[in-house]
Amino acid sequence: MPTISVPQSLLRALLSQHGIVHDVVTMGDQLPLMGTDIDNCDEETLDIEIFPDRPDLLSGETLAYAIRPFLHGAQATPEVQTKPSGITMHVEPDLATIRPIVMGAVVKGVALPDDEDEQEAFIKALMDHQEKLHFALGRGRKRASIGVHDLNALKPPFNVIAAPGSHSFIPLGEATPMDMTTILSQHPKGVDYAHLLEGMNAYPLILDSNEEVLSFPPIINGNHTTVTTQTRDFFIDVTGWDQRACEASLMLICLQLQERGGQIETVEVTTCDREVITTPNGTGKSHLVPEELVTGLLGRNFSDDELHHAINRMGGRFVGKKDAPEGSPKRASKMSDVTEGNRLLEFNMPRWRFDILHPVDLVEDIAIGHGYEDLGEDQPVAQLTAQPRPDHNMRRRLRESMQGLGLMQIQSLTLSNETDQFTNMRWNQDHASTIITNPITVDHTMLRQFLLPGLLRLLATNRHHDLPQGVYELGTVVRNHENSDRMAFLMAERSGGFAAVRGRIQALCTDLGVSNWRAEPLEDGDGPWLAGRGSKLIINDSWVGCFGEIDPAVAMKYELRVPINGAEIDVTALVELLEDPV
């Protein structure tokens, strides 16, 4: 999760502008309800982790904007006041296949403190906010990338063109011109983000009327537009492929500058489709939520005053109730449907609330704003008599056997990544993988197919503890997009070898009442096993798992330098092969 560190002096200053006395104690007690996890909250600093679903809290200024109604009862303002800047931006049609979404905004009259250190801190916070938005909303600048410029160094109007790689300019932080091909291959930012423009014959450039380069999105800005401690008027450009991500990114940077006293002004953009739009759109966004969805999920009815109070705390406005439109279905086929004879609740929410994707997200906001402690009580109407799992006794016997062998049960994440699951462990990808569409970290890109990588990660984390260390996991894997159960164990011990792990397998089979089992050798390199020290586990002539010594070359990838042995067994296969004695 993204982490920010906000000086309490900044929060006091931003809140005092609205007549609010900042209360550190109240913040520490209540702020986690808003989608945060506080690491430290004292008189000097607020260190806070922001949940991925609240990218609108990633700067001290936007956090203060959200705090005012949530903690102090201030009137929420889901819209921002804008006025025309008179500046235009023209996007060439060629950008439709290169980087089609282009937006711009102007913020003038930003008030900065006289202290130079605080001015530098503001610039650093502005750039830090920009990079966090690149991660949270921009997906590494692919969906959206932001450029922040000193407006006084520019000459409007602006043009967004598709330029050949031979076009040169002085990039940010450099003293001499570089052509764009060289930037992509040699400049640190170019090397980091060149993959976003891979395979393109032309690249996006934003120019002013003097043909000076503002930005080479999504790579780097021009050097002459650098924001300094003297900058008070800003121009912001946002480009990308995702309309919502670009709009939210633009508005959040504008909101940060507005909280510093700036006036947001709009830019008229002629898009690559020849449509003329005005950005940013300062109005709030209307959302309709079926009243029966709110009462059904939260277990009680809400008055208009309660709805107003709850949604105001979350930064929105309750507009009112309206009857279901004619032709509404008698029975809802999905959660967002309003049925005949019921009502819709209308809310006006900020456009930068990127996390609001469905009416149920507004229901969650109502619950948070109202308070979970006063949602009433309810009794289930369905029969909830429990039934045992078909594999319950097998799982119990496996746990008892592992614990009898002195191993500790752990539970690791079902999310993993291709490197851990296949590359490091030398397993072939024989089953279809279930991939995460929008992973928030490179460590969690797929649902696991094996348990051993998670156990190795755990041993690596605990490698500073004394040996021996023995752990096992009984968990779910996903293969060919279907769940199945597996069990794995690892033992890190100085004297452990193949004989030790074979003894544990023999003890396990004895505990399960299995007499017809044998070990057959595995081919070298088939999995993480040391050559000649890995075996298949055959029960009743069926291959149900593997065991052996972990190859030190595999263990070293997890910084483990001790002998390790272990096994991984298909529990689903065991259930089918072995009769349940109970």
C-alpha cells in the first residue's frame, strides 16, 4: 500500500484556513475508518498507509480536504470552482493510436510559505503525489501520466503532435538536447518507461506556440518548464489510455494546488477525434442507488437527515429520493437495478473518487459515514445448518500427522507470481494459470499452483532464527481455473537429507493407514529437487506428489543457505484414493 508522511503543521495550517482546530487524538482514533492504516500519529508527523481504493488521499492537501467533513463536520464540496483560462490545446488525429486521451488544466496564484525549506518540501510533496498517482491510477504511467509545469515558462496555445524519434529537445535534468530515440535507450526515465511506446513509429509530444517541448509523455518533461520555488502558476497535462484514470489524476493534482490557495482554470482541448472538450470538469458526478439495496445490505432504513450526514462525511452530497422509472422490473436481476414501486437515492460525489464503480460502493460509504456501530441487528432467514466438508477427516488426519512430526502450520497468500511458481522452482507451466488483470504489485500477479514457493518465502523471512525450522501448509491452489487442495511441508535442518524426508513420508503414510506406497525417482531438473535426491510419491499405483531435498541453487534464490528438504502432495487425489475410516 502507498505510504505518505504528512507534517502535522501542514494539516494544522490547511484546516485552520477553514476555522478548524486540528485534533491529533481524534484523527488517530477515527481516520482508519476512511480507508487508511496509521503507522504513527503524534504532534509532529502523521505516517499513514493509504488503502489502494482511496487514491484521493495520497497527498497531505487532498487528505486535509477529505478530513474536514469526515472528522470535523464541515460541509462537503464534491465539486470544485473553475473558470476559463482562455488556453487551448489541439491534439493531432495521429494520437488516436499513440496516446489518445489528452487533458489539461491551469492553476494560478498558489500561495507558498516564505521559508525556503517549506517551499522545497512543497515541491517534493507535489512530485511525490504525482508519482504515487502514476502507480495507483496510472498503472506505471500506462493508463495515465502527469506533467506539471511552470506556466510562466510557456507560451500557449499548445499542440500535441506525433513526432519521429529524431526530434530532439532538452529533457528535464539535462543540459544538452537529446533526440527521443536516445532518451528511450539511454536516459534513466526513458529506459524505465520505453516499453510503453514499444513498436510505435512516432511518439507523442506537447509543444507550445514557440515549438518548445513541454512534455514527452509518458516519459519526461522538457527542462525549461521545471517547477521551482518561484513558481506560482502551474500548467498540468495528463495523457493516457483510460478516461477515468486521466480525469481523476488531473483533478487530484489540481485539488492539491487549490488547497494551497490556487485558482483552477479550465483548458479547451480539441481531441484527436475532433471533439472540443473543456477540462477539468469541476462538477460532481451523479450516482443512483436503489433504496432497497441500502436497506437490504445495511439492515435498516435511513432518514434523509441520516443519509445527508453519512454521505457528507464521505465528501459527497445527498440530493434526494426519486421513484423508480416506469417499466422497472418487478424483480431485480442485478444489484444496481431498482424494482417497480421502490425508490432511487441520488448522490453527488467528487469526480476524483476513482473507487466508486458500482452502487454497492456508495452503500459502503453510507455505512462508514453513518458508523458501523449503529446499523441495527438482524437474524438470518435461511437455514444455515453446517455440513462437514467431504475431505474434513482427511485434512484433520494430515494436520495431526504433520504436528506429530513437529512441524508448524502456516497459511500463506493464495496470490503469487510466475517467477516464484515456475521460474525459480523449475516447474513447467502444465496447467492454465489464473492471472490477475490489474495487479497492484509484481509479487501478486496470479493465483498459485504450488504451495512450496510460499513456504520458501516464509523460511527466507525467518532465516535469522535458529534451526531446525519445520513448517507445513494445507491450502488451496488454482489450476486450469479450478480450485484443488494440496499439502506441502519444508524442513530446514543441518543434518537433513533424503533419508530424513523419506522417513517423514513413511510416517505420514503410516498415520494415514497407507501400506501400498513406493518412491520412484524424478528426472533431474524436474522441480526444485536436488539431482538424484527427488522422488515421486506413488500410492495405490497413482502419483500423488513429490518429495526430496531442495537443490541449493533453488534455495539460494531465496537467500537460504541451509539444507532443506520437503514435499508437496495432492490432497484431492488422496481423498479419492484412500477410504475414509470414519
